[in-house]
Amino acid sequence: MEVARLQQLDEYLSQGPASHCRDDIWARLCCQQALLALESGSYGVGAVIVDRSNELVCVAHNSVFSPGYQSGKHAEMEVLNILEQDFSHLKRHDLTLYVSLEPCLMCTGRILLSGIGQVRYLAKDKAGGFATHMHLLPPAWKNLASQLIVEHAKVDRFWSDLALTMVEEQSDQMRKKVVSAWQASVDERL
Ligand SMILES: [Zn+2]
């Protein structure tokens, strides 16, 4: 991704409004993580886990293209890996996972298995989000889902718009990179 565009996004991010909605502080951190993901050539999605006292536990971002193509490295998967490895003493149900984009099918399954109590996302993923399709789960999973609260984060519009902008950055290019990886063809131009 072009350095000039990354700088532009960085600049824009730094101009974000002062925190005035409940989740603004975590929205800013999710967007900072999303920018790091873009800088490393992956999808611009960031995630944060917060404890019941509203203190930060850990952060992560999408890393599917760093290095190579690793399909499981969505932001939510990465932040849950850190949680399970380094913070196993924390009661999962007390934790809230913030993510810049509505979780996909894979991440929704992982979130349910992790025992996390709450998920708040910044931007809706109209095409691929699963958080708004929980009613489609099989019975055992639906049972797990009954313990989970998923909602749109309460944030200034600036943050949800920025979250969407960042995930849409170079989406065609990203898709090409995935297809190229599936075909096991290395194309250095991508
Ligand atoms: Zn995902």
C-alpha cells in the first residue's frame, strides 16, 4: 500500500473527535490497530479486549498476509490467541471484545468457543458479517450464543466510518492476493 495513503489515514485518525460516546476510546484503538494491519499489507481490521473495569487487556490486528497467506489470522482470532496464551487467569465472561468490523462466520464461532461475554463492533459487514445472523446457528452453537451479547458499539460516526474505510482499502487487491494464494501462484506484483 502506498506510503502517502497510509500517512493520509494516519493523519485522519489523529484528527478524530475527543471521546464523548461510551466506546470512543476503544474505537480509536481499534482503528489504530486497523492502520497497523494495512501497513503490514493485510486487511484493515483491529481488535481490542477490555476487562470489566474497562481496562485494556490486549490488542491485535488482521495479519492474513504477513507473511504469506494465513487464512486464520483475522483480528479477533489474533486477539483471542493473545488472551488465551497470556491472560488465562481472567474470567472470560467479564471481558468485552471490540472489533472494527462485524465478525465473520469463522470469528463468531471462535468468539463463542472462547467464552467471551460481550462483543461490540464499529462497522457492520453487510456482505459477510455473521454477528447479525446468529439465528442461523445450529442448536448447540445457538445455546452458546445465548450467553453472548453482541452489539454495535456506541461511538461517534467518525469511528465507524473510518473503520469501514480502512477495511475497504485495497479490497480488490486483497481479493487477488487470496486467490493467488489459493492457486499457489506467487505473484510478486500483488
Ligand atoms: Zn473473521
